[in-house]
Amino acid sequence: MTDTKPILLFNGECGVCRRLAHWVQRSAQSPSGEARLIERPIGDDPEALRSLNPNLDIWNAYATIHLLMPDGSMKLGGEAVAEVLRTLDKTRWFARCFALRVFGFRPFQFALNVAYAALADVRPLFGCESCGTPNLWVRPIRWAVKRTETLLGKIPLHHLVPHFTPLSAKARSPLPVAGDLPQR
């Protein structure tokens, strides 16, 4: 473990988390190839997590993204996402808005926290069993997706679109051009 780089803990069993962590990994490399932060899947060893920070609980880490800062503090959820965006060169300019305060309130950080919470709620819809069961508001959507799959089966989308066959050359008539129109 390094004391100079944040450590991003993510659910390695979740496809959404893996894809996002892979994007962060590619984006976090400096031109010299050095990583600005460390991505680490949570795994299934609670003691390994506690060795990073004694306050880490494996089930909380599965449920919410954690960013361990070099000073020992932890950022969770939307706050962790904002800090990761501040770390990356490509998004640093944009991430400044999350610190913007209006009468003591950070509206952009609030919006990011809400967006993260919504994403965390719908992750099970993308087939991630390790993310747990979806919250109550997501369950009707999951039911509709499962019901549609049951009714239609695993039919590729191109089978749902009717195929158009071209007309035979005999059945096609050329469109009239201005010179072919009848005169009055």
C-alpha cells in the first residue's frame, strides 16, 4: 500500500463497477504511465479490508464505493466519485463544480449523490447478483424486464424487426420524371 495515492475499492463481482473501475484505471495513468490512484476489487476477505482501514466493513464496501485517502480518511458514494473525478486529468476541470457552494449548499455534489444512489439502486437490474436485491422502487422495473424476457425469450432484437423483401424488378415501376408526365 502506498501512502501517497488514494485507493478506490470497488465490487469486482459487479459488471457496472468493473467497467467503471477499468475506465478510471485507464484515465488515471499519467503520460509517464504512473497511476494517480490505485483500484482494488474488494474480494471476499474482510480482514484484508480491515488492514487498509479498521473501520471498513466488507458488506458496506460491496454496497457503496469507497475511496481511501492518503491521510486515512474515507470518502463514500458520490463524494468518492467527485474525488476520483478531481484526481483524473480529463475530468479535473469539470469536478471543480462539485465543490461550488451556494449559500453553504453544494448543489452539484447533491445531484451527484442522488445520481450515485440511483445507480447503486439499479445495479442489480444489470445482472449483478453481488449487489443484492433491488430497492422497492426498482423492483417493478426488474419484474417488467424479467416478464418481458420470459414472454419473448432471449430473442435477439434483429428477430423482432420485420424483414422487408425488395420488390421484384417486374413489380417495380420507375417513378415518373417531369418529362414523362401527361400534358394537358
